[in-house]
Amino acid sequence: MKKLLLSLLLLIIVLIAVLLVNTLTFKSDQQEVTAIPAPALQAQSIQHFQEALTYKTISYGRPELFDSSQFIAFRKFLERTYPLTHAKLQQEIIADYSLLYTWPGKNEALKPVVLMAHMDVVPVEEATLAMWTYDAFAGTVKDDFIWGRGTTDDKINLISIFETCEKLLSENFQPERSVYLAFGHDEEIGGKGAVAIARLLKERKIAAEMILDEGGIITKQKMPGLSKPVALLGTAEKGYLSLELTVEKPGGHSSMPDKETAIDILTRALVALRNKPFDPSFSEPMQGMMKSVGPEMSFMQKMAFANPWLFKNMIMDTYAESPTGDAMIRTTLVPTIINAGIKDNVVPTVAKATVNLRLLPGDNSEKIIAQIKDIIQDDRIVITKLSTIAEASAVTPVKSFGYAKVSQAIKKSYPQMITSPFLLMGATDSRHFGEISSNIIKFSPMIDPIGFHGIDERVSLESYQTALWFYEQLLRDLN
């Protein structure tokens, strides 16, 4: 017994020693870059952003609601507001409304880069109009924020790119490598414009060194345990899959219902799916995040990230506590549409539900559908894949040209910045560009934006200032 206790004590001492050594040697891998103070935000730049928000470039998802005049007017606004960009860069209109610009670089031997943004925005629900503090399409500036639909998603990036190009062209600047500016018009409903641009670049045999699109943000508030701001650079995005679950069972008069109806079968399946989440795992971007932010955290959190082999379950449980954290560690599933019934006294024959999934890298759609069938265990439920399907994207290496350049530019633009890989939960136009470049970074240089797709969408003036400065640093350093 004494020997056993001594052995246990020795094991505990060794374990503590390993934990301490791993923690103390868990050093920061942050690139040392000196920040350059950003110039003051010009009133004219603010006015341009405000006007851009007044154009209702809305993607409804229903073709009959599409208002082409708003997109044409927005294009004319860009041409009028940024004359040098339109005089010195080649402009092409793709798929009727999307835009592609070519800015030749000094060195044709260098592979080009592609900067992306999208001009469309999601609708504002009629029922919520009165809930907005300011008109959703007025571009109001108040309390150091710019308010309006599209501020965060994604006109801040689009306008910042144009403002920066116009400024640099006024100084007769030419980038070292060629730059393509790709602006889709329908990202919010699948991105056919981006698909057309990617197809055109592929036909022209364009192989880009880097692609930069919307994605992660700068946060001061959303990373517990850190006292410095963190720029989350999306190195991959989750896949997108929507499924329709259909049950057909004879209905009839509601006064004489069967013991089980189509609605019963369907709702039981939905409850089963919600009660059995997919298994969590650390994807490559998540592992990269732990390596990047872990050394910057307080001692106990640093210890956990330095020793994931021991603290994996604790880390998983912590992330699973919030919707955002949970989405970073597993494939998610949620019902978004349910349809059944036509009258209050008629038991419906058909019940349908749409479930939307965001797929973790490594969880392909066929594997997930097989797991869903196994969870439901009911052949009466017919599962149909809906049209928009995208597997999880490839992962951009942290040691790539693109990651290094974006990281350097944001560190130059904002003091005391930590940069980290990040798994983007949403879908972007850049997912269509995998054949143009294997190095795609998804990052929007704004600070803790508010109201993505929601009420009172807004972005701070500080964010806009940072975004302008970031794109300038990036374009100047593309060597």
C-alpha cells in the first residue's frame, strides 16, 4: 500500500511538472510590429459611407422583389465618387451587377492578390422598422457610430477599399503586385455574382497569392482572459447545408385524430436532433487560435491551452456554454422553417421542416446526413438536400503569405493588437474562389460591430478609421 501511494505521489509530481513546463514554455508567437497612428477621419470619407448606405441594394431571395435600379444607382454612385479608381483601373460588370476591377502592379512576375467585398444587404423586416433607433437606410451618424443596414455587412469593407484606392491613386501610387477588386452583388443569397467572377478569373488563368474577404473582426470584449484587442483572421469557414424533412401520413378531421400524426412524427424528430448535438472537436483553426491567444492569457487559462491533452473536456465545456463558442467546436443544426396544416380543424397529411447546418471542417455533408438518419431512426421521414450546399472550406496555413500580410497590416493599424486564426461560422463569397488561391483570409477590420443582420446595425467611427488605415497599410506592403 505504501509503494502504491508513493507511486501515485510520484505520478502527481510528474504531472504537475509537465503542466508547469508546458505552461512556462508556452510562448507568444505574435509578430512584433510597430503600430503607426492612423490619420484623423475625414468628413468627406464619412459622407461617402453615409451615402453608400442610402442605396437599398437588398437581396431578398425572391427574384420578383429584386430592385435592379438600386444596384445601378449604387454603381453610378461609386463611379461618381471615386473618379480616379474608375479612370485608372479597368472596370468590368459581371453577371449584370457584380463588379471586377484590375489594378496592374509594378512587378508582373509576382502573383496578384484579390480584395473582396459585397454590395448587397439583407432586408429589414417590416415588423421591425419601428424598432430601429434611426432609419435603416439613412446612414445616420450619432454617438460615434454610423447606423444603418449594411454598415457591418459589408459596405464598410467595400467603401474602405474604394476610399483607400482613391487616396493612393491621388498620390500616383502603384502596388508592387497586381490587385483585383471583386465586389459581388448577391452574396446574401448564394453569390452567383462571385461565382461568375471566380469563373472568369479561372478562365484567364489567374492564380492569386492571396484573397481577402469579409470575416473575422477585431474584438476588445469577446475573448475572456485577454486585456489586449484581438484580430480574428478567418483561415477557414464552416460548410453550409440545408435539409428538408418531410412526413406524409393520412390526416383527417381534428375531432377524430390518430394517436400519431405527421406533425407528431416530425416534431419528435426535430426534438431528437436538437437533444443530440454533433460531437465537438478542435478544428485546425481552433487549434491555431489556442496557440495564438493562449500565451497572452492569465495563468490558469494559459495552462489549459498549453495542455489541451488534459484539459480538452474543460475547454469544450466552456466553449459550449455560449452559442458562438459552441459553433466553433461542432457542426450545428437548427430548425428554421416549419410548415404543416391549412385549417384549425384539419389534421394535415404533410408536415415539413427545414433545418440549417453549418459544417465543421472534417464533417462533410454525406457523413452528417448519415448521422441525422441514425439519430432520427424513422424511415417515414424523407430527407432532401436543398439547393445551396457548400462543404467546409480548406484551411489557409498560418505561415502563408496572406496570413502574414494581413496580420502585419492590422498590427500596423492598431496598437497592442494580437492576431489569431479563426473559424468563420457564416458563409462568404470567397468560398467560391478556392480554385483561384489556396490562401484565403476572411477578415473585416472593424471593432466589435453591432447588429449583424439585426435591428440597429451599426459600426463605430473608430472602426471605419481603422479599416481605412488597414487597407492602406496592406496595399502599400504587397511586395
